[in-house]
Amino acid sequence: MNTISVPMVSLRGVGKSYGSNRVLQGFDLEVQRGEVVTLIGPSGSGKTTALRCMNFLEEYDEGEIRIRGALLGYQISADGRRRRETERAITEVRAPVSMVFQQFNLWPHMRVIDNLLTPLKLAKGVSAEAALNRSMKALERVGMAAKAQSYPSELSGGQQQRVGIARALVVEPQVMLLDEPTSALDPELVEEVLEVIQSLARDGMTMVMVTHEMGFAAKVSSRVVFMEAGRIVECGTPQQLFSAPSTERLRGFLRTWFARNRHDPEDIATVARKVVTG
């Protein structure tokens, strides 16, 4: 198999329900190496569920998800039936993927450096010296090396989220999933986190992100996916979606967002055009 042409993440016909509530319906998406794909849409549209299924934090009910061509979560028998894979096999398939959550999820009783190196030593079997080196490198990458000996309670929300990003980086992922990484932050702290994410995008990190920051989505994304009711309504470049949405539903969503956040639609469209034209 030519691994260069294989998508980093592939979802085909993915469905997910919670009881009678159908959250994802025939969801199809491919993410290529180096892409930044951003999921936008109203609350309850299935964005976070789709993201969590990509890491098998949520078990999907239908379809298939593949990470670098390997089926995630299940074995398919000759008669088409599927059964859950072993935990070891699931861990191996999703090893290239790491996730940044809305909440920082740092261990409050551990210093910043220990929040990074402890999982490396316990879950990955990395030596103490190598874990320390990798952890410091990740903290340097997000501008938090000076806070290595601090406790999470001593950090601002933006700093904690930057540590959360470093924790995702320390496992040396090939794909990063980011679930509304700025939603828990005060407005004045958002920019420092977005700058880190944008720098990762410039370095070629493959990312799938859920965000309500339309301006940032326009600035950083290779493609933007607009979702509603568990389905993809529109998918295209930032210029296509923000400058010339093809559906009334997306136009209505953007009008509401612009009005609520007091942004000028033309400002976002200009950012989107600059992404495409360079």
C-alpha cells in the first residue's frame, strides 16, 4: 500500500446514536497528511461526537473509521459482521492520534512537567531521561518551558491549555484532534492558544479541529466542514464557505454568528481569501 496516498483519517458512512438520538448519520470525511480540517456548525450538530469517534473515545455504530488505512475499533468477519477489537489493537491503531480537550484535564496534584512525562513513562514505556527530554521539548514548542515546575493552579487558563497542547505533542502524534480548544478560556486568553495552533499548522501538523472561532477557522484551515444534524451540509476551502456559501442554512448560521459576535462578514471573507491566495 502506498502510504503517501492513504488518508491520515478516513470516515465512511459513520453513524452514531445515543438511544433514539441519532447524532451522526452517514458521515463521510477524508483528512490528508498536512491538512487542517475544521468542523463548524450549531450546537448539537455532531461535531464533537465525530471528533471523539476518530479517536475511538466514542464507539461508532455504523460505517468505518480508518487511521492511516487501518480500521479503528473493530474487526470485520467474512460475513460482514463486526466485533470490537482488543484494547491492545485499538491502542495500536490510534497511536498516531492525540487529542486536545475543551477542559485542560491536567492532574492538579502534579507539576506541569510531571503531567507530560508520567504518561510517557507509564503508558508508553519511555525511559525517565527520554521522557524528560521529550516533555521539555514539547513545553518549549508551546512557550511553556519556564513553567515546567509550576502546578496547574498557578497557571492562567491560556497557559493550562498550552500545557494541554504540549501533552498532546509529547507523544509525537501524526494527527491532532482539537475539541473547541479555546471555549473554556476568557476572551483575552484565546489569542495565545490560537497562535500555538497556527504555528503547528504552519509546521505541517495534520489537524482536525472543532471551533466556534470563525475568524480563526478562516485563517488556519485547509478545509472547513459545516455540519448540522449529524450530516455534512457543506465542505470546502475557507474562501468557498465564508465568502460564497452555497446553502441558505450556512448563510443563516454565519449571519447569526456575525451578529452575535459583532464581526463584519467581509472581514472574515477577506481572511479566507488570503488563506487561499497566500
